[in-house]
Amino acid sequence: MAISLEAETEPENGTRLHSNPASATVQYEFNSLGTDLSATLRLIAERARSLTRGCSAAIALLNKGTVICRASVGDSAPALGTRLDVNSGLSGECFREAKTLRCDDAENDPRVDLGSCRRLGIRSILAAPLRFERGTIGLLMVFAPEPFNFDEGDVAVVESLAHTVVRCMRQVETVQRGA
């Protein structure tokens, strides 16, 4: 699975050039993981964290009616196996509404569990739904200790990575069905 997270420039002759060779590295990393979904999810969470300047990131997937954390990077992210409550909080709203949400300051956002955010040292949250067909199948979340950590560029990165999660899941499923 390949994804380019670098800006592209289009010269006058109309051919596209990548502005940074780092995108080739990201593409190779996703391609080299093959059908190891856990490793792929962890890498995507790590990229979400580093590209948005977050301190932690997590990917949670729907499994038999429950949303469970399947990838966790950093100290502020939910632990692997943690069940997410889709009926409350920012992550729940993101899941139910199927739209990307940003919390700029947990101290002033009624959608978050302020006690949990304080305990984990989180002030900013960015959450993107993982959408397949007409439903939400999970979430990609990034956390930061500073308020106003995430901007619109970070929203675009996390949404792109959320699409990548879904494509990787479909690729793994296709390979496993064919095996």
C-alpha cells in the first residue's frame, strides 16, 4: 500500500515531481509490511504522531460491535485492547458523526473527558473516522500536550492516513481470502 504525504509541485511541462524524497520512504515502508496488519497499523499511528507533531496516536477498529484499540504509540494513547466508548466524548462523536474532529484545548472543550485528559497530560486531540462504504469502522486519533497543536494541514494528513488504514485492511483481507 503506498501513500504520498509530501506536497507535489507541477512544473510548466505538466509532469509532477515530488518535492521531497521522504515520500518514497513512506511508500516503501507501507509496501514492505505486506499482510502484517498490526505492524501496518502501528506504522500508520507512528506516522500520524510524527507528521502532526503529536506525542501519541492510536488506531481503534470496530470488532463485533465494539471499538477496540489495535495500535498505540506514545504514553498518552489508549493501551492496546482498550474499548472506546462510542457513546461519549470526542472520539465517540467522531465515530457516530463520521467526521474528523479537532479539540484545540481540552480545558475548554465540553466534548472531552477533562479528568482523563488532565491525567494523561493531553490538551489537543485530532480524531478522524475510518470509513468503509457507508459506515464507520474505526478511528485514528492523535494527542498532544500543548493546546492548539493541530492545524488544517494536520487534519488533511490524518484524513489521508485514515484512508490508508482502510486500504491496508482491504488489501490484507483480499490476500487472506485468496490464500
